[in-house]
Amino acid sequence: MSALSLHQVSHSSFARKAPSAPRPLRLTRRGRIVLIGAPLVLLAVVLLSLSGFFNSPAKASDSAAGLAVTPTVTVTVQPGQSLWAIAGTVAPDRDARDVVADIVQLNNLGAGSVIPGQQLFVPTR
């Protein structure tokens, strides 16, 4: 017996394999959603933007054509005066409740109270 033994080595096990054809691209569920959703969102944004260009802008002159201007006078509130006193002085022929409501609306008075020296627009009709 000898201490040497020979083994036959096959070269086929060490040979490099030829590169195989690339596999087809497979999209995940998330990828399909992005692939379909992103263009749809972009299309919606473009359509909404274009619809804003084709809509005509509002014209103040057309909308205000049928409105009548209420004639007013400017009144300075004196000490001790209330809205009721001012309404009775300026328009004695009208109901004071209507005049007070008009004064509150014209002057944007939330609480309906006034202070001396305050300038008010008061309707004359």
C-alpha cells in the first residue's frame, strides 16, 4: 500500500455556468398600486387644474347689478345715547326694531352696544 492515492477530479464541477436569461419582472401588490395609482392621481390633478382655467371668474359688477344701495348717514354716538335713541331720532316714521337691526347689520355690531364717540352708519330709509 502506498501512502499516495490518486483521485480523479472532474472539471465539470468547477466550470462556470453560463449566465441564464434574466427572469421577467414581477411586481408586488404595492408596486401595482403605485404603478396604477400615481398616474391616476396625476391625471386628476391636471384635470382639476384645467377645469379652473376654463371656469369664468366671478364678476362683482354682474352680481351687484340688482342690489339697491341703502342711503346712510354717519352719526357720532353721544354720551348716554343708545341704538334705540339713535334709531328714533334718524327714522321716526319706521319701526325702531327694524332700524336697530339695520344699524347692527351695517356696522357689524355683535353685542348691539355702542360707546360714546363711536361713528355709526345709520340708514335714512
